Amino acid sequence: MQKSKTLVGMITLSAIAALFSTVSVQAQTPVSATGQTETIARLNTGDEKALKDMAQANINEIAAARIAQSKAQSSEVKAFAQQMVKDHGDALTKVQTVAQQKGVALPTEPDAKHKAIAAKLEKQSGDAFDKMYMENAGTKDHKMVLSTLQSDSREIKDPDVKALADAHTPVVEQHLKSAQQIAMPTDK
């Protein structure tokens, strides 16, 4: 009788221990909105850098475009800036979602180079502002981002990060084309 009580006690104790270990594992595993368990997959350093680069490019574009929305003289430049805020805002949201899933901390403000450009833009007005904005945020930045996306895309291993880069590339190409088509007044 004593043996069976001890055996029952040990089985009960084992069952309780198993229950608590299962609860602690579930508490550490994120659950998606659909109720499915998600695992946080770590990225290699190249993929993490690509994700951070995409976030930084979007943040830089949004910051410059917000200045242009209030300071641009040309209605074409204002419309371009508005499109940049929308498209890069949407893209940033997608990058942030993947980064959160992968456990990657992203930048939250423009980099030093773009803060300096923003300070210069703030001091400009009229045609000079429009020209400077379109040359920097419109053309130069989109050329640089396109080049980075294309080279990163060949090296990215993670399918989610690769899908982001592949989806962003045609949008950036279109932005570059649009920027190049907006006629800016020449220096007098």
C-alpha cells in the first residue's frame, strides 16, 4: 500500500512538473494574432544589415519629404513629397513588422548625413528648396538606395528579408524615374 501511494505521489509530482514546464515554454514563445505559435528566427549579420538599411532609407526619405510638404513651392514637388511620405511610410511599416519577427532593433531617426541635409533644406526656400530637395532626396538618395537594394538582394539569405528587398526595388525605381521627370529650374 505504501509503495502504491509513493508511486501515485511521484506520478502526480511528475505530471505537475511537466505541466509547469509546458506553461513556461508557452509563455516564452510569441503567439501571432491568428493564435499560431511564432518563433523568433535570428538573422545573419548581412540580412540584419539589409533590414536596417531599408529602415534607415525609409526614415530618411520620410523626414525629407515632410519638410518638402511644407516648404516646396512647386505643386509637382509637393505631390512627389506626399507620395514619398505614403510609400516610404508603408514600406517602413513592413520593414518594422519583419524586424520585430526577427528580433532586430531598427533605427528610429534619420542618420547624421540626412540630418545635415535636412538642416540645409530648412534654410532654403522657393525654387532653391525645390531644386535641393529633388537633387538630394529625389535623385541621389533613390539612386543610392536602389544600388544598395540590388546588391543586398543578391546576398540576402532570409526569405522574408529577401521578399522585402524584392518588393521595395520596383517602388524605388519608380520614385527615381518620377524624380528625374520633375523639371527643376536651372541656376540663373
